[in-house]
Amino acid sequence: MFHRTCFAVGVLIAVGLACLGQAMVMKPSRVMAMQRAENKNKLKVTVDEEFVKTYLRTFGYLNASLEDPTNEDMSEAVTAFQTFMGIPSTGVMNGATASLMARKRCGNKDVHPVLDTPLWKQDYLTWNITHFPTSISEEKLRELIQQAFSAWEVVINVSFIELPDASNADIVISFEHLENDWQNDATHLTIGRASGPIASRVWLSADEEYTTDPADDGILLFNVLVHELGHVLGLRHSADANSVMHPLFDRAMGKAHPEITNDDVERIRTFYDFTLTENLTDIAETSNTSYGCPTDIQVVSSMNIGRVNFFQDNLVWAFQNETFEPAKEIIEVFDAGPSYVNASTSIGNLTLLFSDREIHGYYYDKNGALTSAPGFPKVLHNRVIFYPEAAVPLKNGTILLLKDDVFATYDVFENVPTMMGDARVYFPNLPDNIVGAVPDSEYNMDLMFFFNKTKMIRYSMRSNQIEAVDDIGDFFICDL
């Protein structure tokens, strides 16, 4: 039962819980205060009841029309908060609950009435930023905003275009100082808030000390931007602590750097009438025991010894000397490798296999013998949110990762992206639905042969032009 007296006065944490003296009035930024009692084995925790009421009202757990909520009302609201946050649902304030209530967060509600969500009707959205923070350059901020938009572009077929004037923009972004009272939040924990689709606004705190380096402690501005843009597209908060749509920006609850989860993808594609593509883990579980020719080419890559690898499900075919070798399971060819591959390429004599977010590396000799490369497997940097569907070697030693219309150039040795953006802008005329690429030779990487499931496309990396398109079957004849 939720006891008002204990709630307002405090909790004694020892062997059991007991009520103590008069409650301590606290600053709004703190939920609970802890003081050592005379007995050092006991810790007195006092709760600011008014703050907790304000928090629960602000974020949708407590009906705002209840001026004087009952014990039962408060217990139900605390239970709802605890359930959403994934901690034991006791209905009683405790240290774990208070700790979560003290964290910086998004100002949007966690609990909403069941209402239809308005949706965007066009396949491109315009945006503008009106006020900038002083802690980050305009150039760097625009780069982060573009990357945040790109994270959603790979999920739904919507493009984002910056306009010079906010008056005609679909989405207006602004960094505001606390004195402007932009938060409309009496808890003073909000550092970002966004309206939903149609004439969207994104407000961000100009007073917050964000970090732009995922390796640093602190609140990563990129994550905040991706989160608020999720609201702009119609998503509400997720109870999954690993999701970028979780309301708490302090990531102590889950991963240090969250990601767009399968649940986020499924929800937003349902809004915009997209069919969720087959999960790669489901593909991995489908064992193809046929040792005939590949029937559904999913990944293509080359090794600089005249060998091309074709991947399908859990199998790999080697094409060398104009002949297909019988298929083998990937883990037979690549020791301790993944059971399936969603992208692959080679840099020099290093072959790379991408399996979801893992990067496996293997060195090979002139006879094709493979050995595991030191330092692998690695985990794809969290700035690259998408799962690569194709990997392309570049002559500067980096690789080009592609998914739909989004790309990242990637330094696999430093394990960091060096650039991200819209592939249609930086690589115009790039073929659609690429599953891999083979350079003309290790000495001529300006000419690339791109593959999709049925075609081989000769593409000039220098002029960004398609030079020829042929059926794969005209060049790779399989008679296994």
C-alpha cells in the first residue's frame, strides 16, 4: 500500500523500512535527499512529495486534473513509472525510482491518451535551424543534424532538405536558453522536446554541455537529435532502455549509446506503410544445405588474387579462374567467423565480413589461405546506425558502407566513420540495391563493378557515371 505519511516524511533503509520525522523540502532538481543517521548502518532518505507529483503529472503518469491525488492515485502513478522504466513495480518511492526521476530527459510525455497520430504525407521534408548553441560550431552542428536525419532516412523512404528560411520549413530546430522558459517543465530536467508531425518544432537546451564524441562521458548530442527527430516523425517514447526513443538521455539504464531498435523500425514503418525487411538473424537461422549454384546472391566481394566470393544465407561460393567452386558454409572457410554476412569487401590482403554490427577480418596469402586478423572481430562504431548492405573498397584505404541512399566512409583500422551523408549527393548515379563491388584491379580502383542480385554494373568512381550494365549470368556461368 502507498502510505502518504511515509511518502511525505521519508524512508529508513536498514533491515526494514520505517517512517521518520518531518519531510525535508528539496530543490526541484532533486527527488530525494540522503543523510547518514547517527547509526552509520542506517541511511535516511527523504522524499520531496511535491516534486514527485509534478514529475508524474508532467510526463503523463498522473492525471493533471487531480489537484489533491489520493494515496491510491499516487501509488498507481509510481507503479506505472516503475513499470515503464523496467524496475520492480512496488508503487512505493525508493532509491532506484528516485534516481531515475533525477535524470535529464526528453520533455515529451511517456504516457499518452490513445489518439491517432497525424503523419507526414510527402516523401521529403524541409528543415531550418533558427538559434544555435555557443558550445558547438554551426558547421559541426549541421553535420550532426544531417547525420541524425540520415539515421531515419535508412528506415523510411523520406528525404530531408535544409531551407534558408524557417518560415517555409516543415521542421524548425532551435537551441534555447532556460530563461526563455521553452521547456514548460517545472521539473527542470528537460533538455529536449519536439512536437509531432505537421509543422514540427524541435527545442533543445542551449545551456546543456553536450558531448559530440561517443567515447566521452556525458549526453551525446547526436543521440538527442535522433531521439527528437523520431518524435517529429510520429514516434512516442519507448520503454526499451536500449532504444534511442527511451526518454532518459543519461544512459546509465542501458547502453552507453542507444540505437534505433527493431521495435522502433517496425513502429515507424507501420506508420508510413513500409514492410519490415526480413531480419538478418532470421536469415541466419535458415540453413541452406544445397551445394548447387547460388540462387539468391546477397553479398559479393573480391580478394586481390582474382577470386570473387558470393554469399547466400550461411554459404559462400568462390569464383576463380572462370569457375565456381562448390559452396561451403561460411564458418568452414572463415575460421570462427559469422554464420551469415550482410556485407563484405577487401583492403589489400585483408578481407572483411560484416555480420549485423560485427566486423570480422581475415588476412589471406597468394594461395587464398585465410588467417584471422589481429584485433578482430570489432563492433561497428555506434555513429553508423544502419547495418551495411554493401561494402566498397576505396583507393585511400577506407571503405564505403552503403544502405539504401545513405553511406558512411569508414576507417576499419581506427574503427571510426570518416564521413556520412546522402549517397545520391556524393555518389550520383550509383546503382540501386547494391550487394557488393569488385574493383577493376588493385591498381585501378577508379573503375568499379557493382552488383545487385541480377546485374553487373560498370561504374566510374571518377566521373560518377554508369558505363555499362550486363546480366550476371553472362559473366558468371555456374554449372555445379
